[in-house]
Amino acid sequence: MTGHSNGLITLAIREADDDQRERMRVEMGEYYRTLLGHFRHEIGHYYWNLLIRDGGRLDQCREIFGDDRQDYQKALEAHYAGSPSNDWQKDHVSIYAASHPWEDFAETWAHYLHIVSTLETAWLYGIAIAPLTPSAPHFSAPAISADPYVILDFDGIMNAWLPLSMAVNSLNRSMGLQDFYPFVLTASIRRKLAFVHQVIRETQARQSSD
């Protein structure tokens, strides 16, 4: 089974089989399904326990993600038994995130790590995005100017991520491949990502001062 236990992450071995994983991705209506994504999602559950439940942030988290005290098993049963609402994309980064606030947090946590890790790679390679379009022939989007893990603030991360993800999506389409990042970050989702960013940075700052 895929799951977590006090930071020990286990993955179902079928997830390492490309054919099996792709079939499950299609059957479950997911845009994205990878081994790395599973790890980051399950780690999100662990850090919810550590930084939210045990870190004094439950009320703040519930205000943003919803009340996690609703029955988890019933929520998952309802998720798998029915069709998702048509407006799930307005507030959730994935269909699965809409099933329960715990899954919403874990999915948002995973996406934050997707974004920051990819930006760090682009920063280390010195990648800057400067698209030329008819409406903006001289537009130069912000370069990735610093380590997103420790230096860039949340707005800086978003300002770097949006043009980078659009550029790489376009590169994939030029090769006939699926979008590299097939997600839409609405204002509601960005608020959730900003909360994850805040929790991580506060934890970093506290550890640095200890």
C-alpha cells in the first residue's frame, strides 16, 4: 500500500510500473501521477502532523483548507463513489485534493515542492524566461535570481514559476508531449500554497535561531 507512518513512506510497488501507473492515472482522471509526486504527497501528511496538528496551526489551517474533523473514511468513500463537482478546480489543485482537507493539504504541499524544486533546478542552470509575443515584443519575465528554498519570497516564487511553467509546457507541446505542468493556480490555490510557504519559512527561521 501507499501511505505514511510517522515519516516512513511506503509506495505500492505497482506505482513503479509505468504501464500500471499510467493506467491508474487515466482511470482516476488525474493529470499527473509519478513516484516523486507520491513521495511528496505522503511527506505532506507527515508534516501536517508535525507542523500543523502539533505545531499550533490547526485553526489557521482549517480556515484555509476546511475542517479536517469531518469523517475521513466517509469522505474518501464519497470521493471514489461519485463524480467530482464541476468547480473543483476553483479551490483545489487536483481532484483528489477535493476529497478531504487532509488530502487537500498533502496535495498542496506536494505542489509547493514541485514548484520550488523545479525553480531551484532552473536557477542552478541559469535559466531566464523572456518570451517574445506580438503583444509584448520586449517583455522580459523575472529571472530566477535566487535560491527559492531559502531566499525568494512567495510572490517571487510565483512570478518566476508562471512564465517558466508556461515555457516548458510549450516546449513539451512542440515535441507532441503532455504538458509538463497541467495545472491552474487560482487565487484560492495560491492562498493555500502561500500558507505552506509561510509554515516552511517560519520553521526554517525557528530552527536557525535555536
